[in-house]
Amino acid sequence: MLGRGPVFYFVVASSLAVAVLACIVTIGRLVMPQEPVAQVAPQADAEAASRAMTFSSPKDPSR
């Protein structure tokens, strides 16, 4: 069997460390509950998107 230098062991240890960290992060995301993102009313969201695309100001309902 060929002799392996320190570079080989460094690459193997680094790969193993990356794999372990990926597993820890994945398990952490599955176990830890995540807060839901704030919900926006669909109508207000559609109006905001329309204003953003047309560069118009909000319509005043009293007019």
C-alpha cells in the first residue's frame, strides 16, 4: 500500500468535518421549530405590487 502524506489526511478530515456539520445543521433545522413568516393580506399585497409596477400612489377611498 502506498504511503499517504499529511495532505491526504487533511483532505479526508476536512471532508468528514463538512459532512458532520451538514448533518448537524440538517438535524437542527428539523428539530428546532421555526417561527412563521408574517402574513400579509392578499388584497393589500396585490395593491402594493400593482403600485410598485406602475409607480402610482395609493388611491384615496374618500375621492
